[in-house]
Amino acid sequence: MKIGYIVVLALVACHPRIYRFEVSAKALGLHDPYSVKWRTKGSTYLTIYDTSMPYTAAPAVPPVMLLVSRDGRSDTLSLRRADTLWLPEQGSLSIRNLPDGDSTPRFRYMRFVAHKCNKDSTREAQIAFFPGEAFGAVGFIANPRGDSLVAEGNNDDARRWGGLFRILAVANDTSGDGAGEAPRDLVVTHAGITTVLHPGGAPSFVFSGTPIGGWWSIRGAMTEAEKKDVRKVPNGLHVRIIVKHI
Amino acid sequence: MAIENIKTVVLFMFENRSFDNMLGHLSLEGLQPDADGLQSPVNQDKYTNFYAGGLFHPFQRAVDEQLSFDLPHEYNYVATQLKAGPGGPRMAGFVEAYAQSTGTDPNLLCDPMCFFGSKQVPITSFLAQTFTICDRWFSPLPTSTQPNRTVAFCGQSEIYDTKLQDIPNTGDIFGWMQANNIDYRVYHDGLTFFMLYLGLLPTILTSGRWRPYETLAADLNGPNPPQVIIVEPSFQDAPHIGPDHPNDNHPPLAVGWGEDLLRRTYQALSTSPVWDNSLMVVYYDEHGGFYDHVPPPAFDQGGTGNAIPPVTPPGGSGDPVLYNTLGPRVPAMLISPWVAPRTVVHDQYDHTSVLQLLAERFTPGKPFSANVAKRAAQGIKSLSTALTSTSSFLTAPAPPSDPIAFSYARVGENIATPPDSAMGQAFEGAALKLLAENPAAAEKLYPSLSLWKTAIDQARAQASVSNVSQ
């Protein structure tokens, strides 16, 4: 009985823990390094796999060679499908895609697992790798103000873009195709600059060189339909951004 | 009348998934175009969630696997998720609530926005494509588990949040069934949720109506099947010991174990003599923090006897708690010979639609309760609107028999310290009370519970000694 009790106690009390799991970036140039830092209790591993960028019809990405550095020692890893790195309970890695002539954007999943006594604790990080230029969006919840819609706020670019990209151009992609926001001119203010973007128009380079982060204001006139029925007001307003790696 | 063909009603409630999370794929994959699920492209504007200048959209999970965190779904977080605007809820704050709750920077493919494809939820998808689904079934309250389950089984809720508390069971379904001579049983795959209602403990322990899930199939083939059957999964937040594993689909769990339990339950029912005159309702208590694209309609909650939370959320941050709508949509399926095959019913339901149906069937002309009747007066339909007068499934179709693929992991819970989650604390408190008040009955109903109690006592004593010595 006592042995059985001890076994039960051991099984139930045994558990993994993730005290820390930090990945230094969410968007990088194709060959920028990034760091992974962790502290756990339990068998620890990091599974890495790459796909094409979400919401695109791009084909599967080709394999890539990774340079993985830890404790002053570097190894190469050919990332083909999902590769797993077994890790100690505490440490840090530096990872970088080695140049191979390929310039395909890729999207990396890193699933971090601490395992103990048939139990898992998990975290997931994702990184988008772009060649020199990348597409994105900045947007906010929109609220009516008079006959206008106003969407504004602080764009916390450090969360997604880090400090490695700057604005190249912005565009208004409202198209009136029925699936998106109604087409309207957007008055965009950012980094002390204000411009008007016409729906479906060519990208504007007026914000070129400005940081992605900071205060953005996006305003547009309400349509007649929206004035009559506020339920038709879109949830938010956004602008497409083209960013350039610095 | 169609309803008279139903002699056995099986109620099977899972935990914490939105309609789009489990069934949004039906329209997206063209399996059930009439369902109001997700449409392609899933990154279109109307599905956009905004957070800190970023845009987030629904995405299909690559595999069914354990999530990093439970998702926020308490009333204050639901208010942020609904993101009320001038035209009503905008369903645009799910990522924001997640960031607030977890303290993490959301990934581009952020867990609240995920949904499953048909191959990842093969049993749910099979049943949804075979029988009737309800795509306007809302959780009754824009808040968390305990209040929503209370409305489901009492018709009203005197609480508005989930925590360690004695939940009032005013007007509960068991008293109603007892008073109306309706035979019922509860089949539980783990600790029963109803033990969180201390007023129900005597009934649970002494009525003989609470039985292990393993006896369900045999009882369905027995001489006197009950008129109402409640099937309970093994709740993730409840104490677990030995090989028992949770299968209630509550995040961060993968849903594979729940799919397996659903298949076994459907097989038990559909191969029994009860099938010919049965209706199984598969539904979820609330959305669990997962995105759904349909805004819940306006609803006077106070007028139907429900406790109302404060408008200002805890800590003074976040969106005001308006609490003037139903909760987000949940997956709901009606499985019976007496429903139309491959059909979507668009009537507005919530969990009290079940109570309306039970009253129509077993106490004709007499509503379940005044508050359920008030909900009906606000537009909540009875499930009887989905029944047909002709039988469509003389022989029940067999479910997919393939192994269910998922990345299995048990949630790593540390018993050396009390549970972190409100539901975990509630379950633990109820289990301890059960053991203290009636250890003999508890031992009979849950033989492993005393072992669990001994284990936590020992683990916490050791942890305490360890902390002191440090």
C-alpha cells in the first residue's frame, strides 16, 4: 500500500514547467540572426519548421541551412521539414539562416516543449523572414466621429517588426469588391506627415524612411450607407505598408 | 407531433470552443455551404482583429495539439473580445484580450483566431455533415464556464463569473425532473461538474443516478433506459490521477481525446435500441475565448434573472462590460433519426432551448421556469423547431473508424501548489468538500479521489517544508 501510494504521489506531483521562453524577433531579413532563451524543468526540446507565408498561395519553401550557435560552439542544421533540437533546461541559442541564393519569404514555427512524466508544457513562437522588402498592414478599430471614421493609435512595431524595417511606401487597398472595407479616401497621418491615399491607388512614398512604429491616424468619410446604418461601419481602417529592411 | 417521437434525450456538453473554431470549416471546405461558418479568403476585412496596430485573421491549425495557454473567457475579457461599437459587437478584440490575459506578444497566427479543418475534427465534422447543426446557437451569457453551465441546467444564473464558490442551484434541472417523475442519469467520465453546486451533493451521492461513463453503453441496452441522460467528459480542471486523461476540449487541451469520447458516445447510442426514439444534443458551454465571426444579438440578461457584473472591469482597464447581449456562438449539433439529414437550422437558440424542449416533451403546457419562458419571449427558440415528423435514419450511419490524429499531451499541472485557474480551484474545493462530508459515498463514486487527496497533502507538505528551508 505504501509503495503504491508513493508511486501515485510521484506520478501526480511530477510535472514540467516553462519559466522562460523568449525569442528575440517576429520579423527578420532572410539572414538576420535571432536568439532563443529559455529556462524549464523537464526534458526540453525545440521543434522548428518553415512554411510559406500565411494567407498567400506561395508554394512550399525550399529547405534551408541553419547556423545554430550555443555556448560558443556553432553547428549547421539542414532544416527540411520539422527538426527537433534537444536542449538543456536552461540556456540560449543564436540561430541564423545561411545564405544559399534563395530569396523566398518564409514563415517559421518554433514549438518549445518541456516534457516530464508524460506531461507537456508548451510555447510557440513564429518568425516571418523577408527578403529586402516586405508587405504588411497597420490598422486600428474605427469609430465614427461626426461624418468621419477615425482609426488611430500607437503602432507597437517592436512586437512584429523589431527595429530592422522601415516604411518604404503605403497604399489604400480598399477596393469595393464586396468582401472588404468600402472604398474611400483615407487621410493618413504618421511621423508628422499627412497624406491622402485614394482607394486602389498607387503606393505613396511620402512616408519613406519613417519608422513603422509610433502614432498613426487613419481617417475617412463615412459612406451614405454607413450614415444611415451604423452596423455597416467597418470594424477598423487600415493601410497596406511596404517596408524595407535596413 | 414530432416531439412525441423522442423518448430519450441525451445532453452532451463540451467545454470552451466557438462555432468557427470547430465548425467554421463546414462552409470553408464546401462541406455544408448553408452553414454560417468561415468563407474564403479567411484574411478578409470582416474577420480582422486589431491589436496594437497589427491585423490578425483566422487560420487553420496545422495539427491538433496542446496550446500554450488557456484562452481568456471571463466576462471582462469577453467584453474586450466583443469590442462593442456603434452598431453592436464587432468581434474584433479576441487577440487584444489574449495579449492582456497572457502578457505575451501575440504571434501573427494567434491561438484565439485558430480553427480546425474537417480532418482534424473527424467525428464532429462527420456528425455535422450527417445530421442537423445549429448555426445560431449562442452561449446564454457573455461570460465564463460556471454562469453558462448554470443557465444550461438551471435556466438562470445568480453568479456572473467563475471562481471557487458555492454555485447556487436554484431551479436546477434535477429537482425539476424529480418533481415531474422524469427518469434521468448522469454518466461522468471524471469528476462531475455538478459537485460544484453544494446543494446538489446529497443528490449526487445518494440518488444512484450518477454513474461512471463506462456503464453508459450497457445501460442503453438495458431494460429501462432513462428519459434524460447527461454525459459529462473528464474535465481538464478537475483532479486527475493515474491513466485518466481530460477530454472536455477545454484549451489548452488538444481536442483529439474529446473526438474519441464523442465517437464512443455516438456509437453507444446509435447501436442501442434507444436510438430509434432518441435525440442527442452535442453543445459547448461557451466559446472559451476562440474567435467567432457572428456578433451575438442584444439581450436583456437582467430581465431573465441573471446576475450582472460591474460595468467597470477589474483593474479599471479594458472595455466596459455592457452585458447586454447573448454570449458568442458555440458549436451545436442535433443527432437523431428525427432531425433532417445534412441540414442547418438557423433559429436562434441558447442552452435554455434544451430546457424548453424538455418541458414541451415531458410537462406539456407547463414551461420549465418563468425565466426560461422570459428568454423564449426574447426570441430563444425551443429545439423542437428542429425536429421532423418523419424518421430519416432507420439505421444510424457509422462514424469514421480511423484513428484520430493529434499531438497528445497531458497538461502539466503542479499539485504541490493549489491550481492557478478559477475552475481548477473550484473543482479542488468541491472534491475536498465531497471527501470531508461523505467519505464513504465519495469513495464509492470516485475510488481514486482519496488517493488524490493523500497525494496533494503529501506534495504540499513537502513543498511547504522546502519553502521554509529555503
